[in-house]
Amino acid sequence: MKAQAVRSESEAAGGAAEQFESMFIGLMLKEMRKTVSRSELLNSQAMDTYQEMFDQQVSLNMSKAGGIGLAKFMMQQGKRPVVPADLQTIDATKVGFDITTADALLRRAGAVR
């Protein structure tokens, strides 16, 4: 049962990453279209709607086919630990940094009041 929960969580994260990549590609296509001059013949509200729907479908198909690698990269980054294990138990006295110095630096930076 736990394996199913982990698998479905991983699948959900993969789906979210794929959707994000699809949205990113869609925005990229939209911005790329802005750089191309448009013919007055095809300049209409209907054409704008069609282009938007077309770009949305292209971006969806691209992300499902592997996209630009953004979803894969996001999934790999999500699996990495936030803090490396060797830094989780660092001894401040061994690096010559005491709490009062750290507190003073944080106060000077405005991070602590």
C-alpha cells in the first residue's frame, strides 16, 4: 500500500512537472510569435484565438513527447536533498564561526531584528 502511495505521489509530481513544461512551452511559443511580422490578411480576433488554441495543443503534445527536458530536470531536482547530509550536522566551532558572530552578521544584513 505504501509503495502505491509513493508511486502515485511520484506520478502526480511527474504530471505536474509535465503540465508546467507545457505551460512554459506555450508561453515561449506565444512570445516567439510576437517577433514575427503578421500579414494584414490574417489579422483578426478569430485568427488570434486559433493561434492561441494551436499553440496550446502544440505545447501539450511537445511536453508529452519529452518536451525540452524541463519536466525531467524538475523531477531530478525534486529528488535531490535540500541540504547535503554532510552539512546537516556541521559544528560551528570547527569552522571558526560562533553564534554571536553569526547573529551580528544577520542583524547587520537586516535578517534578524
